[in-house]
Amino acid sequence: MRGAGLGADIDRIPCVIRMNDAPTAGYEADVGARTSVRVVSHTSVPRLLKDGRHYFREAADTAYIFWGPYRNMRTDGKGTIFNALRRIAARYPSTRLYAMTPERIRLCDDVFQNETGKNRIKSGAYLSTGFFTMMLATEMCERIRVFGMISADYCKQSNRRAALYHYYDRAAADECLMYKAHERKRRGGHRFITEKAIYAKWAARHKMEFTHPSWNL
């Protein structure tokens, strides 16, 4: 996305969905400035809190959807991330905050297993924020345009461009190196490449377009 100059195109889209704490300030020319919905992992909540005034006051027109394991999102007072969300809601009462239910998390696990034939938990993997986001998009959007996501076979291409894992983090690892490392992890990895193969299947059933880079569907 760096240097792509797609900011104006993205801002013209009626609903702009971003993930985790991906910033727009300083990157508007490439990624736009508007955020309609932000899907956030439990691991990214502390980073949002560091700039809470921006995320929850200055960008108060954004709806936030948080996901995480039950141990962090439990609502009985023992869920550390859910407790943090309650504090955010009290401090910024106009902000729209939503938490995925355990039933929703299980649904995503079931979809992953239906698509791959593998049990997500037994395989030692965690679903990525991208997976939750893409599932949400297929349910709420008539047409989906995905910017800056590589395909499952992109890293095998001889003419591929090297890119940072996060466009906003100059210290980030090379995207393909990160994906390959996670795909091989026995425990605690994200199956990024497998997930992207699933999205390619979904594109046959939804109006879905991938750009920068474009996918050969």
C-alpha cells in the first residue's frame, strides 16, 4: 500500500473497514482517512489505549468490533480485555463498542473447519483478525474491495515485490517471511496462507475484488 496513492479511492467507498490499530494519520495519501468499522484483536487493545483520545474521541464515528478468547473477553469481571473495554465505554460514552460473543467465535472456527477439513484448535492455530473481518464483510456487504492483501500463492511468485508485514511499521518483518513462519508453526501461529486460499474460494460466491496486488481468481 505504501506509495500506491489509493487514499482518495478508499475514502469514496461507503463503508471502510480497517483492522487492529492500523493508523491513517500520515498515510492518508495511500490508505485514506475514513474508518467506518474497525475490527480489533484482544492483543491490539493496549495499543489503541495508548492513543485512546484519537481512536475513541476524535474518531468517534467509527464502530469498533473486538474479538478474543473467552479468558480475556469473559463478562463476569475476570476478563481483562472486556474490563478494559468497559473502562473505554465509561470514558468515551459516545463511542460504539461491540464484542464478539463466544458463539460468534465458535462459528468462525466452524467455518474454518468446513473450508479446510482441519480443526482450528487441534491444528495449534489462531484465526487472524483478517479472518474475522472477511467473514463480517461477506455478511454485511453486497460488494467487497480488498486493498493490500496478497494471495495464497503470491510468495511463490518470482516477480513478487517485497513488502512490510505492516505498512506503518518500518521495523516489521518481510510479509512473506512472516506468513511462511506462521504457516509452519506447530502451536500459536496464524494460518495466513491457508486463510487467503479460503478467501479465494469465497470470491466465487461473493462480489469480491482484490487489488494491490490483484489476484488471479
